[in-house]
Amino acid sequence: MERTDVPKGGGFSLGYRPQLDGLRAVAVIAVMLFHASIGFNERGKLVPGGYLGVDVFFALSGFLITTILAQEWLRRRRVDLGAFYARRALRLLPAIVLVVVVVLVLAQVVLNADAAHFARRQSLWTALYGQNWHAVISPAAFPGYLDHGWSLSVEEQFYLLWPLVLWGVLSLRRSVNTTLAIVLTGAGVSAVAMLAIGESDPLHAFYGTDARVQTLLLGAALGLAAVFGRLPTGRQRWTAAAGWVGSGALIVAFVTYDSTSTFNARGGLTLVAIAATALVFGVVGAPSTPLARALGSPVPVAVGRISYGLYLWHYPVFLAFTRDDTGLTVWATGLSFWPLLAVRLLITFALAAASFAIVERPFLRIKRRFERLAEQPGAAVVVAPGMTVPQ
């Protein structure tokens, strides 16, 4: 007899959703525009809250990873951790290793002694996916070429631990509501941790995995609710409204937030986490809305497909190409703001496209063969065909 306490699927199938690539495009462009003022200290941020684009990545990653793991558990009542970690490594490692190597070469050949030493240290922490804690423990007096690696470290630490936690929670065979309550409680604890440490240690509150995992867990709760049939996807009006409200809140945050404000740790980032999760819910649950169709149009999708490379390359490119020689600069251009931004974006997009075509795509082919084997009867991992690759 089938046990009634075992969570059952709700018939949700994600498949390929181009609007999720569009979300990635919005997130990475926001971050790039936030960093556009590097080298122009007298100029305000072009998009002062653009750093919140990483929260969109967090919510989306939590949603996608949890959807994959929960669907696998439903089919097999287990999670093949080795296969999961292998797929993550094939997706993430090749491109970031290339960027780290390039930064190490620049450090050896071009940068001054202090910047070169810091670049080597950052490279080690980035390669070990601990850059966020390095930023907490050893804050630098000047920008480093891998400063932006902190968010990738938070995600990778989540990828490392979350499958174990989720498998353990699902194996308890509790009701779906209880499972969701556990995950949401974890997000709440993370939000409280951010509040508790925000005053005394703002760097920890901003970079620490314990404080920032709240957004990933909200995305994870959304994934669980989708897989186990707890989303009101039949109520298109409410689902669409969630997407519009989430997108509107994020636009306001992009324009008004300040990375140095104490409001971030006093609930500001938690509000952004909720808004980002609502946006993901809206575009997944109501794919026919104008918002979802706009995100799924060709240009955002094309940008979203190379968003991982754009995120990896933009910060070292922006820091290398500045207006004046600072000792951290590789090429002092003498250009004013807008021409220099155009040069930076052109180089970043070229490097990201080349990285995707030459470095990432061959490993993605191996990853897809891995997934096709997993889809065969008796395999330990089942991934929905066309599943969007989490960044």
C-alpha cells in the first residue's frame, strides 16, 4: 500500500522557459551598469541599486536547482549527489578557471606589487569558492579584479550543501506543507541573522552566506511549491500580478537603493529577495503575460544565454580599462564616461561570447550527454528535457 505521508508531485514540468534567460539578462545588465562608474569616482552610480541583480540570480538559482532535485527525488526517492555535482562542475568551472588564469597573468605581468599580491590571493579564494568570506575577513583598500566573485561563492556553497539538506528533509516523509515550512523557516532565520549582524558587521551581513542564503531559500521554496502542486498557477490573474509587482519593486530598488546604506541589512535585502522570487513566480506561472513575452524575446534571451560569461568578465574588464593610470589599471584610455563604457561593454560582450562558444559550449555538450544517460530507464537522475541551465 502506498504511504499517504509521502509528498506527491503536482504535475509541474518546467521545460525550457526563454523568459528565464531574459531574467538573467536583466540581472547581469543591472550589475554591469552599477559597476560602470569604476574609474570615475566623481560620478554617481549609473544604476545605484544595480548590485541587486545578484539577488535575481540567487532567487532563480534556488528555484531551478530545487526543481531539478525535487523532480529527481519524486521519481527515484533519492538524489544522486555525484551526478549533481558533476553537472554543476561542468557548467561552472571551465569559464571561471579561464578568468582566474587571465587575472593571474595580468597580476604577474602588468599590475603593481600590492595589486598583484591581492590579485593572487583573490584568485585562490575565488577558485575555492570562498571569495565572499575573504571579503569579510580581509577587506581591501582598493578594488580587486575578482571582487565580484563573492556572489558566485555564495551560490556554490549553496549548491554544495543544499542537495544534502533537501534530501534529508524530503526523506523525513513529512507533508508538503511541513517541508515548505522548514524551508521558509530557514529563509526567515537567514533574514534575522542579517538583521542581527547588520549593525556590528555590515560586511558579514552583505557577503556572508548565512545572511544571503535567504534569497536562495525563497527561490527553493518556490521550486518545491511548483513541483508538489502548491502554486496557484490556475489563477492567472494573481500569478501575473505577482510578476508585475515583483518587477516594479525591483525597478524601484535598482533606482533608489544604495550599496552603502544600512537599509540593506535592516530588511532592504529581504524585501528585494521577496520581490525577486515574486518575479520568478510571475514569469514561470503566467508565461503569456506581456512581461514574460518581453523577457522571452530574442535579444534578452541571447544576452541571458551568455550572462554567466558577462558576469565573470565585466568586472576585470571594467577595472582594467579605466580613464587614468592608478597602478591597478592595465590600459589607461583617457576616454570620458560614455565612450569608455561603450568600449568596456564591447570588450565584455566579445569575451563572454567567445568564452561561451570556445570554453563553455564543449563542456555543456558533455553535460547534455550526461543528462541523456540519466534520462534512460533505471538511471539515478532525471532532468526535464530542455531544462534551463542554472547559472
